[in-house]
Amino acid sequence: QLQMLESGPSLLKPSETLSLICTVSGGSISDDEFYWAWIRQSPGKGLEWLGNIFHSGTFYSNPSLKSRVTLSVDTSKSQFSLNINSVTAADTAVYFCARWTEDSDNDMTYYFDVWGRGSLVTVSS
Amino acid sequence: QSVLTQPPSVSGAPGLRVTLSCTGTRSNIGAGYDVFWYRHLPGTAPTLLTSGDVIRPSGVPDRFSVSTSGTSVSLAITGLQPEDEADYYCQSYDRGLNGPIFGGGTRLTVL
């Protein structure tokens, strides 16, 4: 059964770069059927999609974060990563990685079928 | 502010029926994109619950059902059980964003 685990620093100072890694086990990160995603939940708020990446390295991100977000993938380690630069207190959140599925028979069906348990990142001076 | 609108909280007594709503716009639910529901207990991984007819992972009881009306989707839970207490999020796709969107979540309390 596919499992996903987030890892990375839990405390950052403003203006630093947030770097998180998601390790995928029990399945192949190179599977052509899936993208790999990052989602966050700020305190007291709902979920916010950050970006998706394919095993080839192609990625797309939420325009609300403008150019601060970068995603990368290392298929040899079965890992993909999230970088957010110039963080502020507003980036304090629990960060989840997840597997993104697009139904190839139906271009109206997009969902996350497996999630990690999340990693809390706090931005504070 | 979340793109999909959910009530912050819903409660119900064991054995009864509750409905959780998720309202979008013509850019997402109204455009025909499927809506998916997730169950989340803080500190754990969110789990895919159902989207009604499209997706129902094995192990999800048929006490959970989904209905759609225009730009709104509802998750109904019948025979409410204490273990149903959790946060429930709806998710769809938005053609303006060209990406997935979520609701703000509903905390279900079993009285």
C-alpha cells in the first residue's frame, strides 16, 4: 500500500526558504498515471493546493504563490520536494504531500487519493 | 478565504442523519467538475472518502452518500456513529485556477 511521509525543518525565520521532502514508498513515483502534490493547511483555515509535479520534473503551481514556489523530483530516491522562498508568518501551516489522480477517461475528474500525515512548519522570528 | 464554501460545523446525535454542504461556482462545481470528500482527524493523513458514483474507496460504508444540485454538492451521513466525528473537506477543480480547490472544512460533532 502506498505511503507518503513528509520531512523537513519545523521552524523557520522570516525571509528564509522552506524546504520539505516527501518520500514515497509502496509504489512507484515514476508511474505515468499520477502526479505528486503539495497542499497546506494554515492554522484555523482550510486546505490550499500549492502545486503538482510529474516524475519527468514538469510541474505547475498555484498562481497565488506567484514565483515563490518550486517543486522538484528525485526518482532515484523516490522523493519529491517543495521549496518556498522568502517565507513570512503567513506561510506557517501543516504541509501535506499527496498523490494526484486525473481520470484519463473523464477530464472532469481530479482528486488526491493518498496523503501523508503532514509536517508542521512554523515561521517566527 | 476558500473557493468552495462549507459550514464550519455540523452536529448530530448517534443514529441520526446529517448533511454537509459544499457550494462552488460556475467555474468549478457548476462547470461539471467532480467533487470529492475527504475525512481528516488532526495529526493524521486525510483520507479520500467518496465522490458518490465516481469514487468510493473500499471500506467506505454506504452510509455516506453524495448528491448534487447546480453549484452545490452535499454529503449525507446516515446512522451517525461516534467514529464519524472528524473534519470533512470537499475538493473540486477550477478551470479559472487550472488546479484543484478545497472548501474550508466542516467539523462534524457527534453529540
